[in-house]
Amino acid sequence: MTRRLGVVLVDYSKQRHSASAKRDLPEKSNGKFVQIRNQRQEYLVISPGEVAVYHANIVERFCKERGLDGSYDNARRRFTIHDPAWLITGGGRCDIDTTKKRIRFYGESMAYGRFDSRGFKEKVLSLAEFANYRMTIE
């Protein structure tokens, strides 16, 4: 029997706007995201595009916050988690419109490949932050 993992949202755009910029989130935003998981939990990690030049920047920040060891490749475009219990399953881009309650996930990460879309819509819409959103996957 395969155990279905729950998903936890880690949204760095909220942290950036509330802590750093001292202003509300914009009604429309776009950025990058990665999917990271271990045996117990799956994480959807979203970051504004201007903060994360590469998907690897998102992974590095996630790891530092959790005390996970990792390192960049020579070009600093891929951050690898050293603990084999953790897996980066892919990434892409996202657009969020809080006024119209729409979210769009698309594209892929050059470092980690396309995100895993199996059950993705159900997982994302099960999050309280996106419960009443319309979602598209391209």
C-alpha cells in the first residue's frame, strides 16, 4: 500500500513582503516553486522570481532553515541536499492572483526538471491558502 503524503506550503513571498518590505502582498505575483519531500512530508516551496534567480536558491533557503546539509554545483545553478532521505521532485513557475483567486503552475526547473503533477491539483487545493482558488496546470 502506498501512503499518500500531505503537502505543506512554504511561501517565501509572504515572508518577504511582511518582514522585509513591510507591505501587503501584491494582488498578482509570479515566481518559482519546487517540490521537496521526505518519507513523511511533501513541501511546496514558492518564492518570488526576483528573490530566487534559480530554483536552487529556493532549495538552499529551505535547507538552511531546516538545518539540512547541501551544496551547489560549480555553476551554482543546482543545490543538492546531502541527506538521501530528502528528494527534490521538480519545479516550475507559478502565477498567483489573489483578487480573482486563481493560481497557475507551469514550466519546469532546468536543474530539477518538471514538477510532479500526479495528484498535484488536489494537494494544492487542499491547502487552506488555496482552498477557494481555481487552478490550472500547463
